[in-house]
Amino acid sequence: MILTIIFSIISCKEGELELKNIVKIKLHDKTDSNLTISWNKVINQNIESLQLFRSESSDAISGGKLVKVIKGQLDTLYIDSTATLGTKYYYQLVAKPITGETLFSNVIDAQFGLSNKFLFPISKLMADPKRNHIYALVTIGDYRDNIAGGYGLVVIDSKTLQVTNRILSDHRFSDLTIDPGGDFMYLANGGRSIFKIDLSTLTHVMTFDLTNNASKLEIGTNGKIYYLVNPPISSSFGIFDLNSNQNITPNPFFVSSGDFELDLSTNNIIHGESNISTSCLRNISTANNSLLQLSLACINDGKDLLTLNQKKHLLFWKSAVYNIDMIKLGTFYSKEKFEENVLHASPNGEWAIGWRNLFQTSNQVVVKTIPTYYDKAIFLNDQQLILVRNTQPEYLKFETYIFKYTFQK
């Protein structure tokens, strides 16, 4: 897409207006991370400088933000990477002459980044490792709360961010996971049922009955589903064997409510508590269906969000990174020197996304501030992020914005 502004530079000669030059500004190469504006050389000795303005309003653009001052005739490019992702902006060039009146160009509008808006909330999302799909649960923070228009699982095209399917809209789900082979999804409904979805057909193929209520679940490489028994305050773990379609009752192992992941190299449970007071991060062996604590790390005020990178065996819990032995490796700080909780890590383990910044995991350094606000984020791959912002303008009415952001080529 190429948009063009025609900017006429006028000078006065012997009482007559003479057209000296025409500047054509092209807005092109819009990407998921910035947009580029270019123009041809301005050859006019009476023009001291050109100024490029940006505004969120189409009225009085020149009263908006000055994003670039162009003084050299060879300077014909501006890459705007400071605009907010998904926001529509208006741009205008202003010519500052040495003598005479200020001249204004036409106005163009532009918006960078791929985005979409849904009229339902998203509580959790996951990228498909084998298909161009993103899966999202249609619930709010407490999956038991009411939503007008139904619930279920939505399928989003990761290339276009368009919803392509929605299934089981009569069911409220608390968690989702995909098997290590990438062929099936399993959904927990907070009760004693787990729904199996064939990802090649997006159909519900089976429901498994549990002995306990499952709030969160993960599936191991051994064909077993491990689930966190529904709290409210303290929890234990349950096991369901997909090979025999049988429930397994492990030895009692109680933890406070929180989040967990599976280390797929061992099928060990990694659990992080979310207490206001002391919270602990645990590595728990599941060998022979017996739960045994292997290592432990405790902090104050834990977080109900834990990310395990399977490739580098790094654990991200609250604002810190740990190795698989629960040894703390570092803390993530924003540019303002505040601790920043980690939401997700890239598949290669090199990047972590916080509430506002993208970090390098090896040294916990901010490498980029994300140009929008969001409350959920996942890595689509090692170069792209999916960001979600949930809003509720009215009771039982929701507006959810989803963005795709490319942070490196």
C-alpha cells in the first residue's frame, strides 16, 4: 500500500505566484513494528526546514507531536517506531520558509501493525506449533463469571488475526494445553471433565471423567495428563492416564494455589504458588506416579503465572528467572528500575516479554519497549508476539484488542 501527499512550495516572483517544486510523500512498507514515510528531495533556497507532525486527530495536525525536522535536502526518510501499535495517526508536512508564510501539505492517515477487535474477552491463549492458529478461551479472570454471547474456544488465524472458528460455546473452560505431538488439545472446565479436541478437524472427539475438579492441566510425553485440583486456597495434583483411560491417585502433595508447567524431558511438575505472603517454587518428580519434591525456592508475594522454556530449561516466575534446580539467575527490571513480571518466553529461550518491555533472558536487559498496552502476551515464534488488551466498557459487554508485533526480522 502506498499513499501520497502532494505538497506545493510556492514562491513570489514579480508579483506572480510561481510553482517551484512538488513534494510527494509516500507512506509505504507498513510492518507489524513500524511504518516508513519517504519523500523526494526538496530544492528550494527559501525553505529553511520541513517539519513532520503526527496527531491522533485530523484537526490541527501541526499542533500535534513534532516527529522530525528535515533540514538537509538529502534527508528523505522517516521510520516511525514510536507510534502506538494499532492506533490511527494523521501526518502532515509543514514548510518553514526563510521569508514568507508557513506552508502546509495535505494530510494522510496511517496505522502500523496488524490488529483486530473482538466483542468477547480472552482469558488465556496459546499458539499452535504446527498450524497458523492461535487458540483462545472465551472467559474472564474468573471463568465462572457470566458473559453475554457464550464461551468456548475460538480459533484465530495467526496471519490475519481473524476468527476462523468457535466451538463448545456453551462450555466455560479454565485451561487449555496441546499434547507434545501437536495433534490434540485438552480443555479443563474447572469441574471433573476434560475435553479432547482434534486439531486437524477442530472437533470435539472425547470427554474424560476425572475423580477431582481440574482447574489447570498439562500433558506429558508419557501420555498422562497432570492437573491441579481446583482450589480455592490449597490444591493437590491429579493424574489421568490417556493410555488406559484411567484415573491415577498419587500420594497427597498439597500446595497453595498457583500455576504449574511440565518439564517434558522428565515429566516433572514445576509449580509456583501465588500467596500474598510466602510463595514457593517447586520441582516435583512424578516418577512411578509418586510425587516427590526435588528442589525448592521461596519468595514473598508469588505470581499465578509460570513459564517454563523447554529448550533452555529456564523458569520465569514473577520478575525472576531460575534454572531447573530452582537457583535464581537474575531479575527483570524496567527502564525505570521497577521489577517487571514476565508473561511468556520465546521458544528459543532468548527473549522474555513483560508487562511493558521485551527482555533478553541471558542478562535481563530491556531490548525494546512495546508500543501499546496489553494484559496478555505470548510469543508466536522467535520473532513475533501476540498481544491482547481486554476492556469492558459496559456491564457484560467486552471489547478485546489483539495485535501482532514483529520485534526482529
